Amino acid sequence: MESIAQQLQRAFRSAIKEATGLDADPLLGVAQNEKFGDYQANAAMGLAKTAGLNPRAIAEKIKAKLNLGPIAQEVSIAGPGFINVRLAPTWLAAQLGEAVADPRLGIDPVQSPETVVVDYSGPNVAKEMHVGHLRSTIIGDSISRVLEFQGHKVIRQNHIGDWGTQFGMLIALLKDEGYGASGVDLEAFYRRAKAKFDAEPQFQNEARATVVRLQAGQTAELAAWSTIVNDSRFHFEQIYDRLGVLLTFDDERSESFYNSKLADVVAELKSKQIAVESDGAVVVFTDRSETPLIIEKSDGGFLYGTTDLAALRFRITELHANRIIYTHDSRQALHFAQVFAAARKAGWAEHVILEYAPFGTMLGADGRPFKSRSGDTIKLKSLLDEAEERALAVVTAKSPELPETQRNAIAHSVGIGAIKYADLSKDRISDYLFSWESMLALDGNTAPYLQYAFARIASIFRRGETTLEASVHARLILESPFELALAKQILRLGDVIELVGRELKPHHLAAYLYELASRFSGFFDNCPVLKSDEPLRSSRLALCAATGRALGIGLDLLGIEHPEQM
């Protein structure tokens, strides 16, 4: 079904064309002040400049041609020409009644689905995931979920760092310590290899020779390399599982996967005279920087830019992507700008949208990048452990009567959800302060607040000895201002999901859910549900069901679990 905004947009476009002869954007949005209405069209000012008329006069002409039928209770003009629409309660109830009967709340898939590649996470082999991997992983996962919900074919790509000269020293150490070294602390293993490389010339020589044999495809070196890669994968797959991230082994496209394609990329760019030799290296000059993108060193070695170009070409030619999205640290902005520019010059991306969705830094209380008290980078596993421990204390204090196993399960949902929501509720381009106290609070814009709202709805149905599914077909009666406010917010979900899919910013969805939970709290405090007489009781249960569906869909798209009891 069409959203409210889509229906109003169509009606206003028709009215503008009939009143002015122009096919213009109504500039429709949710009204900033509900005392004037629910939606507001702001096109009159711009149209007045074009026509050389008074904006209010243009607004009056548009209003005269506007046919909203049963949608509007009132259409009014405010200020210099803002056209406000107040929705009719009976029409609103009918719209919500149709939506709540659908598990998707009436949100239709897009009419023209695309193949979208989303590049995110990208851990490095032989190093445990740390907090620096968190933002890419959960932002990319949420974006992927939203695009899939919209109906697009999403291909997740996890660009694993599993190739390079460092593997010479790692394999050499693995041989020294025996192949049974698998399962050791990855960070400690890497540090031992680096220390030995720096201190022992003989080990340095062996490490360099090992790299040559690895790149030549020698069996023993490839087997050792596989041991290290598989051990690393064991660690980061555990992290993905705990985070509820939808990345699998099939989504991996590692650096080693593209290794055989690098020479061909360089050759193609040289043949098209896009890549040229400069000081012995092969580079691509773009208008993004005076510094070129180096794709082949003077010694014949390739760089990250070469691999990223090979990956981009593969995603276009083999995966047939219409849109490619990269979620990575904002400090890589120049790198991706140059890679995109090179791909466009090569003619690979003529009909493909290339998007870089950067994010800021997670900061500690001191305003600096978040680290441990000793100054070390915090392992992601340690952060998740602490989140669940702190959440367990909160859950136990609130619901000590629950069995231990249930409290542990809830603590997992709350702790992991709190970390993810603290990130996703912020505009991704911004830095943000990491604070256990604020993210685990049961009130305010936090995951526990939203999860508690969902659990409260589930408890209503338990106490009423009914289910959400059994309540969705009741006739809705919207009379109280709290009922009306909640109904309007529920029906805005589809427009918010469309906004997130367009801007790739999950914080819009988080803000919507917080407002939804706040309006539900106002409704719950002022409108008795189970103690109301029929047909009001059934109507309010249906409104609770609609809220539960909206909260559930929204939290799922953020990748946050929502237990039915807290």
C-alpha cells in the first residue's frame, strides 16, 4: 500500500500542475508543529518566485485544486504560504487497520529492485577484531538489512585482509613452532613473529623467502597460510555470531581472491592510457588529488588501490551490481574518491552508482579514540563480554525472579543491542563518545528503552491472554490525541525506511523508533487497554499490535534483538 506521504505527494503534484501548469515537487514533509497539522507542503515560495506572484496567492490556488477526498480533516495555509494537512481520524484508522494486518505493515517492496553490493567489516587475518572494526560491521549490516527489506538483491562483501609480505614472517614462525600452533592468541602470535623478524636477520631472510614461495603457490606455504586464515576466521565468525551480523563465509572476497587479477587490472588501465609510469611506478592521476593513485610499485608489487580496483571491476562485471556501497572509516575518503574516479575513467562504472558511506570515530571519555586504560586497542570480544556482564547486572536488578538462563539470554540481547544502538543512533559521519552508563539506561534514546517498550507490549498480550496476531483484525477507533499521535507515527515507518535506503544513515530509523516508543508510552499511560470496554479494548489491542510490529521491524533492520520479557 502507498504510504501517507506518497498519497499526499501525488495529490499535491496534481494540484500544483492544475493550478500553475508546472510539474513541481510539493516539498512535502511531516509538520514541525502538530498544532498546524500533520503534513506540510512548502512549494508555494519557490513557485511564487518562478511565477512572480505572492506565495500565499500561489498557496491558495494550489489549495483550491487540491483533492484529498477522505484523507484530510482540514487543509489550511499558514505564514507566507505553507499548506498544512490534518489527517482525518477515520481515514487514518482505516489505513492503519489495513497496514497492521500485513506482517510488513503495508510497506511494499520497491518497484525497480537493484543489485546492490555492500562492502563492510573487512577484518585482517592473524589479528583479532578490535573496536575499530565495530562501526563498519554494524553500519554495513544495518544498511544491508534495510536494502533487502526494500526488495533489492543485496550481495554482502567482506574484503578480508589475508595477503601480503607479513605472511612471510607469520608462516615462518608457524613452521618454527609447529602446525599445532593453530588456536593460539592471534595478537600474541603476530607480535612474536614481528619481534623475531626485527631481531633475527636469519629469520628475516627466511620470512622473505617464504613470501616468494607463498606467492609462487608452493604447497607447504599455502597449507601454513590456510592454517592461519582458518584460525582467524574462527575468531571473527564468533564475533559476527554474537553481534547477530549476517556475514557468512560465502560473503568473503579476500585480498588473495583478487591476487591473480591485479596484473590484468594494471595492463587494462595502461592500455587505455589511464595508468602511466611515474618515477618507476605505475600510477593513475585523477582530479581528486595532486597525488596520484599508485597501482604498481617500482619493484613490481601491487598496493591496496590495485586490489580495490580489481574488486570494483569484479563486482561490476561478475556480480552485475547496479549500486556499490563501501562503509569504511572517513579517513579513507581520498582513497575511495581516487578508486572511484579511476574506475569511471576506465569505463567500468558508466551505469553503476558508487557510494562511499564513511563514519567517524568512537571516542573515550577523554575525547580521544576509545582505548583501554593502558592505551592498547580494545579487542571486540572483550568489549562484548563487558557489555553482557553489565547488562546482566541491570537485568538482575530489575527482574531478579527470572531464571538465570533467561536472565543471561536477556543480558545478551540488551548488552549487544546497547552497543549497536549507541552507534547506529548517531549520524554515522560523526564521532561519538562511548559511555556504558548512557547506552545501558532504561530511559532515553537507548536500545534498552526500545527493547523494554517491545517487552511491555508483549506483556499486555500475555496478561490479556491473547496474541498480537489475534488482535490485528480488530476495527480501530482513534479518538484520543494519544491514539492519533501513535497511529500517525506507526504509518511513517515506510517513509523512514526509504530515507535510510537513500541516505544510508540508520540513525533516521533509530530516531523514528525512539519517537514511536515515546508516543507509545504516552498512549499506555493515558489510554487503558485491557480495562477498557469493547469495542475500545480490541481497538487498543490492535494499536498495541501495530506498535509492536513497527518496533519489531525497525529493531530487526538495526540488527537488534527484542526479547518479549525483560
